[in-house]
Amino acid sequence: MIDFSAFSIWINLAIFAAAAVAVWLAGARITHYSNAISDKTGIGQATIGLLLLAGVTSLPEIGATVTSAATGASAMAINNLFGSIAAQVVVLAIVDLVIGRKALTSAIPDPMVILQGGLNVLLISIVAAGMVVGDFPILGIGAWAWICGAAYAFAVYILSHSQGRKSWVAAQAGQIDDRLVDQQAAAEKTASKRHGRHSLRGLIWRTAGLALVILIAGYLLARTGDALSNQTGLGGSAVGFIMLAFATSLPELSTTVTAAREGLYTLAVSDILGTNLINVGLVFLVDFVAQGEPVLSQADKFTIFGTLLGIAVTALFVIGMAEREDKTVLRMGLDSAAVFICYAAGLAVMFFLR
């Protein structure tokens, strides 16, 4: 494995910048392909966002965490997984700010996203409980890690069986918001036309190729970001936390911004919420690869508080999606503004926990 800390700061900065550009371009393109696959297969955007887009954008994180666990740095692997969950949700607030048309949570017509948000809160709470209580091994894997793996499988099962079921309908002033549903359908159709000439097999191969680009470039982002945080003296502080969170969240930022600009709001939100669900499921894989005591037992106050912060900002977005209020401040929804405030306050606390 390459030791990026042996390179100079300037070389690491150059690698980081090149990888960032590659991830951004690949992420933008793969968003279009994901929408086209959704159109050709009839699979809803919430499901595509959860399984395909979130899975692809999580590849660098999977590689980084598994490598860390396999090389004895399991504590760092857990920090990578759950120290940045809140940052993933802040990506949605950034998207809301960038789009600036209306509150992001008021433009989502699919009830699947609320279910995804609720499952996020539940599963991340399970992880936090395991960190606080401590873990013990069962067949070489922590008991809470088994629970995390089972909980992720349960979440995927619930979401897959909820596809197309309108248990909740978008409304405005007590009336069904048919206009919003029509706008979403039109946006999906327009976006899919751009790649409609490709066959489903061609789309899958193109998506696989871009996934490989994101895996390699995203892994370089995570590794050079870690090296830079130490070389600049920012490692272990709240500032270092932000830098590493940005590095690991750049694939999600690229795909989410691209999807939102196309009007594919359900796909954008499902990408982020799906990624955070995958992080919970990865606890089982990390614990399986790691040596020594269960990984959740190695979490410190910094990681535990970061996980709780992830629950808080996710809950704020779930509240926003349920309320569907279109009031904005500084070009973003009130829930996004609340997420920024909560995240900033959380980072201030984490600065003293470092």
C-alpha cells in the first residue's frame, strides 16, 4: 500500500486536486446513467439512489475502511465511517443552497425518502448504542456488528417492498400536489432522453466503468486527504475532521448536485440517505476484517458524538420532508439552515473532544 505521508505536501495536493476533478466528472455522468437505468428498468429513483448511486459513491469509503481495518487501524476505519455521517447530510443542505429555487425538502414527491430517513435515524442509533455500551465477540465478530448487518439487511428489505406504494402523498395547503408529481416525472423523462440511445447493457457497462474511476479516484482522495491533514497539523482536530469529511463526501456531492440541477430531487436525497445506511452495514464487514476487540468498542467520545450529530441532522431533514414547508432563508429551506447551525455547533463541541 502506498504511503502518501512520504510524499511532499505539494505532491499530495496535486493528487488530491486531480482525483477531485475525476470524481466530480465521473459523478456527474453516472447520475445521468442512473436515471436512464431507472427509466429503462422501471425501478423507482428512490431505489436506484439507495442501491446503485449510493453503492457506487460509497466504493472509495468501502475501500478505505476495509484497508484500514485489515492493516490494524480499525479505530480509524470506524472514524471514517461515522465521523462523516453528519457531513453527508450537510451535502444536502449545500445542494439546497446551490439550487436556491425552493426548499429542497418541499420538492420531493416520493414517500420512500421519509422511510429512508426514518431508517437512517434507527440504524445510526443502533450504532451509537453499541459504541456507548461496548461490544463482545460472537463467532469472532462483535454482537453489535451482527445487529448492524442484520439491521441494514432489514432496511433494504423494507425499502425494496415499499417501491411504488404511495403510503404518503405530497400535498400543499391540504390538497394533493399533482403539479409537483408531474414536474418530477417530466424532469426524469427529460434527463433520461439524453442517454436513451444507449441500451440497458451499454448503460450498465458505462456505469461500471465510471464506478471504477470513482473507486480509484475516491480512494486517492481519502488517502491524500488523511496525509494532508497530518502534514498540515490539522489531523485530530475539528478542522481535520472537516477536511477528511469533504474528501470522502466529494463523490456524493458531485452526484447529488448533478441530480438536483436536473430536477431529480428524489434521486439526490436517496443517494445521501442510502450512503449512510451502507455505512451502518459496513460495520459488520469492518469487524469481520479487523483483528482484536470488536471495532465499536474502540470508538472514543469524538466518534460517538459525531455519530449522534449524524442522527440529529438526519432528523432535521426528516422533519423538513414531513412538514414540506417552502419557507426559505438565504436561498435555502429553514431545515437546511437548521442543519448548518446544528453541524457548526456540533463541530465546536467536537473541537474540544479531539
